[in-house]
Amino acid sequence: MHGIIFKSLKDFVVTNHGHETWDEIRHEADLEQRVYLPIDTYDDGELVGLVEAATDLTEASIPDLLESFGRFAAGNLLDTYGNVVGDDWDALDLVANAETGIHTVLRAHNPDLDPPELVCRRDGDARITVYYRSPRRLCFVAKGIVLGVADHYGEQLTVTEATCMHDGDDQCELVVRR
Ligand code: HEM
């Protein structure tokens, strides 16, 4: 996974719990010496280890931690890759374009990037259904990213999960409403 995700996890932990907690998390995950650079990619297993250690130390549940992390990470993604975001988009436009206008473009420009394949379907003016399927099964992060995108635009969106891979479904269905 892209270093920007790891760097965002570090920033998220340091902002909310301080540097010492980040050091403890790396220690718990046997990654004391690890430095995450936003220009590199790292093994997905390292993220799993860090998230497990973070939930142990902060007593947050994995879904809550991943959602809050995704919400935080959206700001970093938009700061880094804002050039692929349309000038005239609002939050719902961005969600609608997350696959065709953003993830697809990023994959084409950088073969090292491996964002999940999303299907984003507009259901009228105020609703989008996002179908998420990824072996990483990070739908809680996806939900958080949508909420973080709304924060970025100073808007309010709600996300409900109609189906979930963690419940045995073959994809997660996120219903996003304004
Ligand atoms: C708003 C809707 C969006 C959703 C639901 C979404 C979902 C996700 C999720 C869940 C991941 C984690 C990897 C995985 O699950 O396989 C991810 C990775 C990523 N996303 Fe998105 N994303 C969205 C928007 C964006 C935006 C706005 C950007 C950039 C401007 C972006 C760029 C990336 C990048 C760079 C990665 C890392 C890929 C890698 O590790 O190689 N995404 N996205």
C-alpha cells in the first residue's frame, strides 16, 4: 500500500494521541525502525499490524479506528492529489467521480498505485451508491474517506453500509446521502 496511507496513519495517531503513542504502536507491531515515506509503497501486512496495535493501545474498535483514520486521511489525499479533482466539483461530485476521475487516473499515471476499484452510481441529486470491493476489505476506511471529503468541502454527507464483505457479502455497498 502507498506510503501516503501509512504517513496518514502516523499523522492521525500523532495528532490525536501524541508521538509517544505512535512509537508504542510501532514497537507493538515490531516496526520500531520503520519510517514511512509518502513516495514509497509498503506491505499491506504492516498496516494490519499497526492498526491492531493502535486498537489495543487506544481501546478503539477496529471499525471506529479505521473510519476515523479514513476521515483524517482524506485531507492528505486531497492535498497530495488535488490536481485530479475537478475545480467545479462539490463533495457529492467528487464521490461520484472517485473511480473514473480519480482512482483510474492515478493508476494510469503511477503503476505502483493500487487504489481499490469502486463503482459509483448517482441515484438522483442527493444520493450516490458506492460499491467497494478490495482484498484489503477496508470499507470502514472508504466510509471515513467519504466523510473526510465532506469535511473538506464544509458539507455534510451521511454514509450507511447496506451490504458488507465483513458480513459475508461479496462487496460493500455504501449509500451516500446529502
Ligand atoms: C470519496 C471516495 C473515495 C473512496 C470511497 C476511496 C476509497 C479508498 C480506499 C478504501 C482505499 C484503501 C485501499 C483499498 O481499500 O484497497 C483507497 C486508497 C487510495 N485512494 Fe481512494 N477513495 C476515495 C477518494 C479518493 C481521493 C479523493 C483520492 C485522491 C485525490 C484518492 C486516492 C487514493 C490513493 C492514492 C490510495 C492509495 C492506493 C495505494 O495504496 O496504492 N482516493 N481509496
